[in-house]
Amino acid sequence: MSDTPKDLHVPKGLEDVVVGTSSITFLDGLKGRMLYKGYDAVAMAGQVSFEEIVYLLWEGDLPTRAQLQPFSKSLADNRALPAEVLAVMEKFPKHCHPMDVLREGVTLLAMVASDAHDGSQKDNREKALRLVARMGTFAAAWDRIRKGLPVIPPDPTLSHSANFIYMVTGKKPDPLSVEAMDMYLSLLADHDLNASTFTARVIISTLSDMHSAIAGALGALKGPLHGGANEKAMEMFLEIGDPAQVDSWVEKALQEKRKIMGFGHRVYKVEDPRSVPLRAMAHRLSVEKGDTRWYNISIKVAEAVQRHKNIYTNVDFYSASVLYLLGIPIDLFTTVFAAGRVAGWCAHVFEQLADNRLIRPRTDYTGPTDRVFKPLAQR
Ligand code: CMC
């Protein structure tokens, strides 16, 4: 019955299907490599600021000091949320999940932005800049609003990462915490055609607008098989509670065929390369902050899972204790992922628009055909 050509049949979940070209991020799932615009993203982690990585993804090369300074300043100048948006957020039910607030917040930004529906390249750049600048502000502001605390305005004298920690915790962070946040946001900034980035590209391919693409991507990111896994990984460490409980917890979970959050990856058949610097950072932070319990549990979980199954940790595993040690509330973790990934979503929107064709695949229809209709009275 189907008119779908046989050569269009693809594996479930589009596994390993190549649907286009991109010059943003290269992944090698067998060697565990990840390049941003040709540079080794993992080797750069800890040595570059998030601002430098955003510039790289959008402009194609790392900035000089002279290029970075005005770029960082425009991000810092755009961090504050419009008063109308904050006023609506004050009315949200206090139990709302931060990812829902973030998605609605992006939609609200579109409604108050006079240029929301202008799809010109220049305007898309400005919208992207504002979205990257404000993603963390939403998360931090919502955390304060729901706790009945005054929102902490962004501090333009601080870097993007330092300011984010400051807006959440109310304290100016120490250098190691800033290094950790820069590392996290930089490693999360892009990752080829993951589910949320694909969503953003599908939306913009209809010539919709930047805010709609980012709001849609946020919806895809929220799921526990994608960005929501970092929250679930930390909840697991808290549930285990003690390194001595790890082996029995993991055995039981695997017997019950539960997925262990922060393990496995569609692309990587080896350890997720982002895990390596994040594991080292989790250790450094644990020692510095005098709280090694979560790191010790995570190392034991990784060993126990490896003994039973041939799966490796992914980016969400060690980053869970990094974010926890930075004082980020657990249900804010996925919004921090979003605060990094928004840079990549915008880069993919630019790339899609530069050579756009509507993304409109087919399914192989497996339902019934030729059924005889009976009006309601005869059924
Ligand atoms: N725990 C236990 N078993 C697992 C896990 C896991 N976390 N991940 C994969 N497996 C097993 C799975 O049960 C299956 O085994 P079998 O062949 O015996 O049935 C095999 O490995 C293949 O798994 P799959 O679910 O078919 O693989 P996938 O490519 O469809 O899924 C994944 C990839 C990331 C959704 C999956 O590994 C998973 O659910 N992981 C837990 C959630 C998670 O950590 N997500 C974050 C992903 S990385 C950050 C991001 O990009 O968002």
C-alpha cells in the first residue's frame, strides 16, 4: 500500500542515519572524539571561557582578545530579563519545574520582543545573543521567585559563568567554581544532531522564528533520556547515600532492568569524552569543598555498572556532582544544560537558514486501510 520508496526505510530512532551536513561539531563515536569547528572540545575544556566557545560556534574561529571583549560585553549587557517577563514569572505556580518556566520564559521573550518575527540574519544574531545571555538568568530568577526571595540582578562586571553562579547562590564564586562552570557550559555547548538540536532545526526549517526553535528545543531537552538525565543521576547518588550501598543498589537496579541515568549514548560506543574532564573537575571540587561523598559514590557506581554491562558514563554522570557542589539546586540542572546548549541550537539555526529546505520526512504507514465509514447513528 505504501508509496514510501524502500530505500527510505531507516532504523528505529534514526540511529546512525545521516540527514544532512554540518560544519559545527564533529563526533567520532568509536574513538570518543569531539571537535568544535575543528578544535578538540575536550582539550580546550578548562582553558577557555564559555564566551569564547559561543564566539567559536557562531563565527567559526576562536576570538582574539580584541574580538572577545566587545562580544562578552554584549552578552553581559543583555543578561537582564525585561520587567514584563519577570512580572509574569511572579504569577507562575511555585511548583513549576524550572524547565517549564524556561520554555515559557523564551516564549514570553518572543512576545515582548519587537523583532521576534523578523527573520533577517542580523536580527537572528541579536536574538541569539539575547537568548544565550538570558538563559541562565531565567533559571536563577525562577529559583529565587519560587523561594519567595528577591531576584538577584545580573552583575555585568562578572563573566558569564561567574555571574550565573552569583545569581543562583547570591555569593561571588571562587576561581575554581568559575572554572568548573566554564568547563561545563563549554562542553555542553553543542553536540551534533542530538534530539533537541534536531528539533530546533526542524522548527526553523519551516521558516518559523528563532524563539520558537529554542522553545521547542527546550521541550526536547527536558526528557530524562536527554538533558533531564543529570537531575536523575544526582537523585540516584542521593538515594544510594553511602558508597557502601553502591554494589547492592546497582545490582538490584540492573536486575529490575532499570536504566542507570548518566550511562549509555547513542553515538559513543566508548566513554563519552566529556566525562573525562568532568570527572577530574568533580574530584577537584569535592576536595576543595571538603565533600567527597558524591564523587566517591559516582566512582563506585561507574565501576559497578561496568562490571555488569558494557556501557560507559556519559556527560550527565559526573556533571551531576559538579553542579551539586557548585550549589545549584538539583531541579535546575537541566536548565544549566540548556544555558550551555542554547549556543549550539542558535548555531544550528543559522546553519539551517543559510541553506534551508523544509525538513519533512515520511513514516512507513502500518495502520489499516480501506475501512468502510459508518455515520455515528449506525456505529
Ligand atoms: N542503563 C542500563 N542499560 C542501558 C543504559 C543505561 N543507562 N543505556 C543503555 N543501556 C542498554 C540497554 O538496556 C540496551 O541493552 P539491551 O541491548 O541488552 O536491551 C543497550 O544498552 C542499548 O540501549 P538503548 O537504550 O537501545 O540505546 P539508545 O542508543 O537507544 O539510547 C540513551 C541511548 C542515552 C537514551 C540510553 O543509553 C539511556 O537511556 N541512558 C540513560 C539516560 C541518559 O543518561 N541520557 C543522557 C544521554 S547523554 C546527554 C544527552 O545528549 O542528552
